[in-house]
Amino acid sequence: MAERRMLSKGIIDSDSFVDMSKDARLLYYELNLHADDDGFVSSPKKIMRIVDCPADALEELIACQFIIPFDSGIVLIRDWKIHNYIRADRYTETRFQDEKQQVTTDDNNKFVVCHTNGIPEVDAGKDRLGQGRLGEKKDNAFVPGTAENKRALVSFSENPIVTEAMKDYMKFYKKKTKKDHPALKAENYQKVYCFLSEFVSENSLDYASLVDMMVTYFNNKALDTDWNINHFATPGILTNRFFEAGLY
């Protein structure tokens, strides 16, 4: 197996990567160092303990689509083939053949999960949020902090609770950090919206309850985060804030 690992500057300098928390970024570096020659990591939880990262960091990497999780507990670096080219005489094929058969690469050389027939899966967040209930195409872009979108949001009709609460989140962020929230690309906004919308629906939350979770998040002094909404809108973080806000 090759002993050296590389990281593509185009990936780690991207807005979607930089917008993540420090813990998630650190964990990503470590996962890349410990991956086999096909990008699979057999024991991500052990690596988390080694670098003292919280469980939220792994969940954030999954939510932001930098790694692919499997039921076995193994994870795959989605951009592995962009980061690394390993010579044939140094390459050792992964032993995780069951997981390898579940993925393929797209036109950008990124790993994507396949159906059993080998056809790549469609990203659930993009599919659900890119169209209305009757398949109507929507133009959903929100980039807080930019001049053209700072004064208004393009609303998602599916869940006005989430749309309004996200406006409040940006206000809380500015109050906490004394600056505007970093610009989000439409793709990232859709991912965040999807997680929040699902969580609100699954837990029957109203607008006030979701805002209470946000207030609890910003008041938590134990969190080591940059307060980016990508960090807030991850399953582990949302669940913890749900219980802390007394909503169970």
C-alpha cells in the first residue's frame, strides 16, 4: 500500500469545505491519512478518538457530502481520486469489496453511491428541494452576505417555518460574531434546508421551537465551532439542541 497521501487544494480551499467547523476539517485530514489505496477508512471512530474530535464532526462531513458512510461503519473519501493518484506498482486494492461494489465515480471523478443496477443515486436534497410537489422547477438560491441576496430570501414553499427561522439564524450569527454569515452557494443552502426541514417535520416543531434550538446553540459555551449554519444543521447537533431546549 502506498505510504504517501495528497490533498487537492481545489477541494480543501472550496467554500463548502472552509464553511465547516474546525473539528470536521481536522477529521477530514486525518481520515485521508488513514484511508487505504481506494479511499476507504475502516475505523473512523478510532481516528476520532485519536484526534479528540466529537461525533458531530463525522456527521458534519457526511452532511456536507465529503465522505460516504456505509452500514458496516466504514466510510469512503468522496474526492479520493481527485486527491490521490497511486501508481499501479504501489497500489493495493481495498479489502472492503462489498462497499466498493456499492459505489462508482461520476464525470468529475467523485465517488457516488449506486443502486443495485449500477446507476448513480440522485442526491436526495437536490431532488426534493429543486422541484415542487408537482415537479415544478424552482430557482432556489440563497447567498447571505452578498449584495444581491442580502435583502431578501427566495422562499421554499415546502416549509415556511424553516425559511423564517433561517433568517433569524443569520441575525443570531451576526450578533454572535459581529460579522455577516459567510456566503453559501445554492447547493449548500439546499442541503441545510433539507436537514432542517426533515428535522422539523419528524419532530413536529413549530417556528418558536426551532428558534429556541438556535438560541440554545448560540448560548452553548462548550461548543468549539465557528457558528456556521452548516454545523448547526447536522443530525447530532440538532438532536442535542432539541433535548437542551426541553422539546422532547
